[in-house]
Amino acid sequence: MVRAGRADLLTPCPHGPPTRNRPIDAADLLPELSRLLPPYLARQRWFAGTDEPVVEVRAATGLVDGPDAVVRVVVETTGADGLGAAVYQLLLGVRPERPRGLLDLHVLGEVPTPSGRQAIYDALAHPDTALAVAGALFPDRRFGTAELQKGEQSNTSVVYDERFILKVFRQLHEGANPDVEVTRALGSVGFADAAVPLDVWADGATDLGVLRTYERSSGSGASLAAASIAALLEEGRDPRVAKADLAADSRLLGATVARLHVALAEAFGTEPADGEAWARQMSAQLGRVGEGRLDAVRLAVMFDRLAAAQDLGQAIRIHGDLHLEQVLRLKKRWLVLDFEGEPDRPMAERRRTSSPLRDVAGMTRSYQYAAALALRERAAGRKGVSPDDRLLVTMWVERNMNAFLTGYASVDEVHRLLPQSRQSRDALLSVFELDKAVYELAYELAHRPDLAGVPAAAVAQMLDADPPLPEFPAGP
């Protein structure tokens, strides 16, 4: 269901359309959007829901006219129960015929207009309209080719000329987007392993997209981990002597993350740790999972221990959603991406300071998740999973997690940000790993229900660990 917006229905393009283009009459599209938008949004990975939402059109703006016409539409969505309000932007291509080669995922459908029937589709998914978008947003630059990036979830990115990458933010929030704010700050203190903005598309104080230099890579951490595990299972050898050993890369990644935390502390400053606030956030996240899915009583005991702990180190601005998909392996270094924080947490919570070990826990959980997905995929195949396979994958996880932690600890400056005792560090890392697994469960239930068993099993395994998870030392 779509409700037409208010008097601001046809607002000027925030960046201003280039003089060579005349804004199209976006109002012609509105009557049929009520039919097309809800099912289209429900199919998108960047939409924070699985059911068709109630949609209100806030604004519809002609961004590009001509044969590659583009309309920017801003909508407010709520669930069928009236909960979960969010604001999204869509860049819609408009053509008399559906462009060839587009997946159904990227096509809304056809609408009648005074100019005849028009096909409506995601403008960023087709090279011609993606080029038209870049030309309208950044008229001082010239672009020749455009390619939609695959696999992104919360936003949409397009690579231009294999030199630039434009990330268009899908869900909008008032104020600076953390991915822009944090990377700008990192650049100001000389941290070279995060891509700084070249240009920002904004509507007043609200960031809508960001243009950066495109870096060629050998793959994301997630793709390299998947390939390493697959090769390990085919070889059937100890990970220490396997050809696809990833430990050296993991060690370098750990050092990169430690230097990232040192740079974040320099750019934003530090604050005293607040275990009570962290425990409240964890309890709130547990509440988003729903009753009966996890052992809430035992988890509450872990959170209470955190709230009463004394030696917790410093709080800094962190990445907030650090995992193997958020890092790219370049020729000699790792590049850290996507500083928006976990997409299913409230924006105010994403901007809060936390322990650097929360990012570390995101990485250690990511190694565990990669292993679980690899075994799950192998179990569905012809060969199945043997006890030897499970042992090899367990050894792979331990080897790469230890390499990552060794690399992290090799950066002397990061230690001043962490708890001072080894026992406190181990306990804090463990409780953040639990919290991360709880978040993963809530995320998978909302977006990929068939994978919800992976984080649910991880939570149960951590709670039933033998030996048990480390506890915070008693206070004075």
C-alpha cells in the first residue's frame, strides 16, 4: 500500500540537475507506484523487512530526463502492523521498454503515463542509467563505464571506469552518515587503510551517497576464507601445511584492525568504559530476537556480569559491523569498508562509543560463521560432511582466529584502550561474541530465516562451553 506524500511531492534535486537536462514529470509515475513499490521493496536485501510494507511517498524528483530518464523517489515505510518506520531512497530508471539483461529483482514493472507505457527499474542496475546518475550527481567528472557491484546488502554500489565507486545509501537518516563521517576523520589522522570520500551527495545535512576511489583487490575476507576452507577440505591436510593457508593474511588483518582502533581513538577521542550501558544495549538486542528462541535467563547472567565489571578499558568510536565481508585484500594490505555499523541496530546506538573488543568479536565470530557456512554447504553436497572434515574446519578456525588476535596484539598502542588484565580481556571478548551471535540471529530471522540456525547454535554452544566462558575478575 502506498499513500501519496504531502506538498513536498515534487522537490528540487538536492544536488541540482545539470543544465543540459530537464527534470521529468515524476508525478506521472505516482498512481501506479502504489501497486509496484511494496512487493519490490520486500524483494530487496537492503530493505529491513521480509513482508510487503505500507509505503508513503515523501518526494518524487526528476533527476535525469531524456532516453535514460531517472527519478529519485523517497519513501517512508512501516510494517503491516504499523511498526518499524524507516525512510528509503530509490533511483528509478524510466524507459518505454524494459532494458535487456536486467534481473527481475531490479524491475518494478510497467506504468501508464501520458507518454505511453513506461518500464520502471532500478537505475543503478543498468549501465546507461547508472552513468546518467553519476553525470547528474557529479557534473564536473566524466564517466565512461558503469558496473553494479554484486553481493552488497544494506546499500548499493556502482563501479565507474574501474577507477571510482559510488555507494548510494538506501535507508536514510538525518545527519552525517557514519560511513562518511568516520572515513573523513580517519583520513584526517592519516589512516590509509580506509577509503576516504572524494565527493559526497547530500541533501543539506543528510548524506545520500559517497564517491570514492575504487581499489582492485583479490577478494573480500569472506571470499578468501570460503576459498581457503574449500581447498582445505579438498586437500584433507592439516591447515598448517595446506596450500590455501590464510593465517598470514589473518595476522596482517589483525594488525590492520588494531591500527584502525588507534586511529579512531586519535580522531574521536576516548571515554571511560560504561559496562552498564553496554549491558543495556545487549539486553535490548536480545529483546529484538523474540521470546523463546534463546536462553534469555543465562544470557542475562552474562550481561549482569558485564554491568558489574570494573576493568573494561576505554570506549572509542568503532567500526560497529566488522566482519570478513567488510575487508578487501589488496596487494600488500587490507582495506576496511562500510563504517555504518550494524544495519538492524538503531542509528543512535550505532554512533555510540564502545570497546574496541566489540569489533574484534565481530571478526572472530566471522571466522566461525565462515566455517559454519562452509560445512553447511558441504553437507548439502554429494560428499557430505565427515568427522575429519569437522576437525579440519575447527583447526582452521582456531588457527586463523589466533593469527588474527596475534596480529592485533602486535600493535603496542592499542593496548592502552583495552582492559589491563588478561582475564578481563578474555571475558569482555566472550560477552561481545555472545552479543554478536544474538544480533546475527535477529538479522537472519529478518532477512535469511533459513540461516537462523547458524547463530542460534553458536549461542547455545557458547553458553554450554566446556570449559565455561571466562568470567570478569571480582572487583576490589
